[in-house]
Amino acid sequence: MTLLRSCLAALIGLMLGANVLAQSPGSNTMLDTLFAKLQSATDPSAIQALEAAIWEQWTMVPDANQRELMLRGVAEMQQRDFQSAVETFTQLIAIAPDLPEAWNKRATVHWLMGNFTGSLADICETVKREPRHFGAYSGLGMIRAEMGENGRAIAAFELARKYNPHIQGIDGEIARLRALGGDAPSNPLDCGERTAGR
């Protein structure tokens, strides 16, 4: 689990380091292109660049007020002022509820605070809006594993790997959880009907 935790920490680092820019009309097309390239990439530098570019696309916001809240929330996360970050991302969600990364960032803050219930709820909202969000699925897998829900953890990690086959340590973590046993749940993610795209 230590290697996977390190990888999730790296994903959080990418998320926090992404530039926050005005969203362009072609961002969905750009994301489609980036995900297609990520699937076939083999060069480590190219993989890292593609992952960073995907995070940047996810972090883009359409107007100045939303951009200011995103930047403020990220800064509060970096300063470990988690309660303020939750409040800031809650404000962003209130004015931009369809922005997946607002939900994902609040999910990450909840996770950092040990609030698994809040994090799980926000992850479900994230993947409803961006079904390819490998960062959200990785976090979901870690939470489910820590809760002893091995089947759901495996399902989440497999979705993360489906959309980003280059996450270090994820194959080993899936193998470890499978060795521990446990039935595959009928509702693997436990997000009800709120997720789509798989």
C-alpha cells in the first residue's frame, strides 16, 4: 500500500501543480485526444506530460470568479488549511456544480482530513461528471481498501487503470487485494446511479 500511497501523493501533486486557465471551447476534444495518447504512450516523459496535461484540462474553469476560487482552494490545500479549502471548494461547487474538478478537489481535502464519508460522496459526484477521472478512482480505491472493502477497492483501481494504464503500483495493489479474497459486490463503486460511462 505504501507504493500506491506514494503514487496517489504524486497524483495530488500533479493536481495541485496544474495551471488554472480559462476553459477553452475545445477542452473536451482536447481531453479525448490526451486520453487516447495516454493509452498508447510508452515513453515515461511523454506519459508524465500527458498526465499533467489532463490534470490541467480538468482544472480549467470558465470564468474569473470560479478561477479565483479554484486558485484559493488549491493554495489552502498546499498550506494544509483544510477547513478553509473545504469551504472554498463548497463555494465553487455552489456556483459551478458541473465542474468535476471542484468536486474532486473537495474529495481530496476530505480524504486528507480523514473524512471518508465526505470524500466518497464527492468522488461519486466527480466521476458522474468525468467518468475517466483516474485520480478520483485511485482515491476511491484507497478509501475502500482502508475500509476493508476489497471488492470495491479492486473495482475502483481497475477503473483508474482502464483510463490511465501507467499508474505506478496499481497492478501490485490489485493483486494484493485479490489475494486477500472477498466477493465482488453487485454495485462495485457504491455510487448508486450517479456514475456513468463504463
